[in-house]
Amino acid sequence: MADLSLFDLTGKKALVTGAAVGIGRGCAVALARAGADVVIVDLNESAGKRTAAELRGLGRKSLFVSCDVTQKDQVQAMVRHVAEQFGRLDIAVNNAGIGILGADEEIDQAAWDKVLAVNLTGVFLCAQAEAQQFLRQSPVEGKIINIASMSATISNCNASYNGSKAGVVQMTRMLAAEWGRFNINVNCISPSYVLTPMHASTPVAVRQRIRELTPLGHVQRPEDLYGAAIFLASAASNYVTGHDLMVDGGHTLNAWLTPLSRSVPPRVAPDEETVQLKHDLDVLGLSYDSDGINPALHPEIADAFKAAFGL
Ligand SMILES: NC(=O)c1ccc[n+]([C@@H]2O[C@H](COP(=O)([O-])OP(=O)(O)OC[C@H]3O[C@@H](n4cnc5c(N)ncnc54)[C@H](O)[C@@H]3O)[C@@H](O)[C@H]2O)c1
């Protein structure tokens, strides 16, 4: 039998922010499946409690903690509460993030401030509180995983979103350099376009174009991040720090943005892409069609894709 103990998270105590649905829920499920007990941190109490119950169904300890990651007092209290409930903290995934679309020549400062507050300040406040908790424990050590985006590297959304994500990548490097002396690993994961509630309105023609522009040939799902999350949370990554792990099916490699032809089908068929998206929409109590589309949820994202792709 294979020895997978390097990736085993049995008994580890984790928190994931923005974990009610989407990528955060996916990371929480991945860590729980690898053996960790996981706290679901989110603003959305009803969905967060459902996700915590789902993890308990996997045989792990899980609870929901309400927290706005932009508020330092709430973040500090959240981390203290996690440590009290679980006895310690070993792994933290700082995932909560938002985007507000709009042309940069027009966008108002309130939108800029809000995106930076959640995506950059929120990640910093969480990382700081988590590092403080790791320093209170014996032995001192821990794993911090920040969710950045390919938008840190390419130019595809707008200045607030792309700038905040670039900030997450460089902040990750800085914190990794500073906190290596505490045996704290700080890394980030950069997904591409992931079928989460954020993208629930994107029509099938947009999804098909994304498939054509992605070497591995299918639209990204939260499941496609499971392996990266477990790797960066586990002993398998003990000598990896300050890294930005791009998990994008090769999307950002296709610099010419020309449709790719395939000779074999992708590993994931179109109907398999939406399994977790439909589950997320169930968790949120929202309806969807057979393609997992809810046109009312962030229609501005679907419009931006259609404009960018000329659809
Ligand atoms: N979906 C994508 O295509 C994609 C791609 C690359 C990176 N990302 C990043 O991944 C992360 C998750 O994205 P998603 O698509 O799952 O988003 P989502 O909108 O589907 O879910 C985000 C979750 O975060 C929670 N949240 C929002 N603001 C919060 C706050 N201030 N405090 C606590 N919780 C908060 C929401 O309630 C929600 O449950 C974000 O950082 C996003 O920028 C997403």
C-alpha cells in the first residue's frame, strides 16, 4: 500500500475564510478529506453553517464562525475562538475575496477601497492574527495559504482586483521571508476562472471559449484546487515558502489567446464542471438551470466576459 503520510492532515486544526461556498468551501472539503478539523469562517451564516455540517458528515470536527475579514477586532476574536474550540491552529487558508467590476477611468473610490479592504487588508489581518496564534503555541510552526489569482500576473479584470491580487502574491513572499524563522510557511494559490457562485451567470458560450483557451481543456472547478491545498497544508511542502502556485490548467500559458485544438477529450467533461457549482447554489438556496447557470447572480461578470470574447 502506498505511503501517503506526507500529505496526511489527521488531527490538524485548520480555518478557511470565505468558506461557505466556492473556492473556500472546496479548500475546506479538501483539508477535511485529508484528515483536518476545519472551521468555516464567513459572513454568510446560513450557508456557512450548512458547509460546517457537511464537513461533520465527513467525520471531522467543524463549526461556523462569523467574521468580516476587513475588521481587525473580528479577525483577532475569530482566531482566538478557533484556538479555544480546537486547542490550537495548524493551517489557515485566507480565501475571502471579492471583485467589483468597472472601467478604471470611471470606477469610484468606494469600490476601490472595498476591494482592497477585503482582498489585501483582509488577507493581511488574517495572516497577522494567525501568525500571532502560531507564536503562542508549542512547537511554534504553521501553514498559511493565501488565495491570490492569475489576475496577479495577467491583466484581465480591473486595477482594484488585479492590483489587490498582485499585492497578495508579494505580501505572501514578504511574510514568508519574515516568518520562516518561526517555521511558518506562507504560500499562495492562483486559480484561473473557477465555476463558483461568482461565475454562476456565465453562459455556456463563455464557458466553451474558456475551454478553447485553456490547454487542459476544461473550465476550472473547486475540485481542481484540492491537491494544491493539501500539498501546501501538509508536511509535503515543509521546504516550500513564498511560492505562488498557479493552478490554471495552463490558461495563462496561452499568450496568443487563440482557440486550441485537442486530439483527446479533456479529463473533465462539461457536465462534470458544474457539480460543485450546483452544490454551492443549493447551499445558498438559489435556483439554476441544467448547466448550473443562474443569470441573476453577478450578471455583470457574464456581461464582461461576453464583451471581452466578442459574444
Ligand atoms: N472564482 C474565480 O474564478 C476565482 C479565480 C481566482 C481567484 N479567486 C479568488 O478566490 C477567492 C474565492 O472566490 P470564489 O469565487 O469562491 O468567491 P464567492 O463569491 O463564490 O465566495 C466568496 C465567499 O467569501 C465570503 N466573503 C466575502 N467577503 C467576506 C468578508 N469580508 N469576510 C468574510 N467572508 C467574506 C462570501 O460570503 C462567500 O461565501 C477570492 O479571493 C477570489 O478573488 C476566484
